[in-house]
Amino acid sequence: MSCDVFFLSYNEEFADENFELVQLVAPHAKRVHGIKGIFNAHKECAKQSLTKNFYVIDADAILEPGFYFDFEPRDDVDWWTGIPQTACVHVWRSKNPINDLLYGYGGVKLFPKQALLDLEDWHIDFTNSASGNFKAMPQVSNVTGFNTSPYNTWKSAFRECTKLASGVIKSAFDGHVDKNTETRLETWCTVGADRLYGKNAIRGANEGRAYGEKHATDIKMLDNINDFDWLRKRFDKK
């Protein structure tokens, strides 16, 4: 049985169009819509899933041709991680439409159902919290089309660069801060001003970098980036 596929949407522009692209290659995909909070939305996917592992694709993801949700993890121990594939969070790469970075930000993810059902809390980055083990997948799954408005673009850049600057995003290989973090952070903060809403992305990235560096050891302050009301007020105030 192929793994369940969930399309998470809240109030994103172009969500309907992006879901249609997903349905072309995964007709069995289910849409989970309107649930407030990243944690709550993913928990709902786990509750609805009929398979041991399930895919999640965000509403701003524009699926790449050639990505088919056909990878199915094995129960036997993975030679690289030393644990079963079914216990890992698998993260595919995504292309950033503003600065052309290619890494897990905004990419398709495959979660272990039971780990999410057992999860009672999370901090800052959901992928790192959902499982103690995750595996970076080489294929590019989608373009993350977050640049749909000045606010959405700023918000996405601010959140990601707060994570990068504070060091909460860990490497899939050794659990330490990813060695590519500083390069990615610098690219977010400087590249793409000529793209659609690129200046908003660079502004958000630099503000997120400053916020992440300032509050790197303060979990409560870092958790603000998952409060979309707080983010909206910060954007409007600026």
C-alpha cells in the first residue's frame, strides 16, 4: 500500500491550483485545510493516516515534474542511519524562487505516523522535533512558492532565517548545526532583490537573522515565529 499523502493548507494563495498538481500524480491525496497551528495540522494528518508513514506537502509547494510520492521506507535497518527507514523523517529538497537555494526548506516530507501521534510538544522547527532522526533526500520535490505577497514573502524569510541564525536546524548526518547554514543564511540575506518580492525576502531574512542571533538561547522568544498573529503585527509595525 502506497503511503498516504496530505496537502496542508490554511489561507495560502494558489493553494487550489497547487493541490490540483498534487492530485495529478497522487489522486489519493487528502487535503487538510484550515487547522490553526503547524503542530495541530500535522497531528491531524497523523490521525487521518491509514499508513505507517505519510507524506506532507505544503500549500505553497509547486510540485516538480517527475516527483511521484513513490518512495516507501523499509522496516529493516538503514545502513546510513543505523535505524529503520520507517522511523525517520525524510525531507526532500525544494528550490527557492528568489535566491535559487536548493535544500530541505519547504520540501516534501515523509513522517512516521506513530512518532507524530506520540509527540506532545515541539520547539521552533517541527521537522527536528517530530523525530530524533531524519534523512535528507537528494531529489528536488518542488518549488516553494512563498513569494505571493510582500507579507507572505517577508514572513517566510524571517521565520527561516531566525531558525538558521539561532542554530535550531540540525544536520541530517550528525545532529549538529548544518555546516551549510552560514552560506544559506548569507544567500537569503543578500540574493534575489530583482525577483518577485525579492526585496521583501531580503528584508525578512536580515530581520530574522538579527532576531535569531539575539534570542538564540531563549526558546520562548524563538517560539514567536510560529505565532502568525505575532508575525503579522511585527511586519505591520515595521
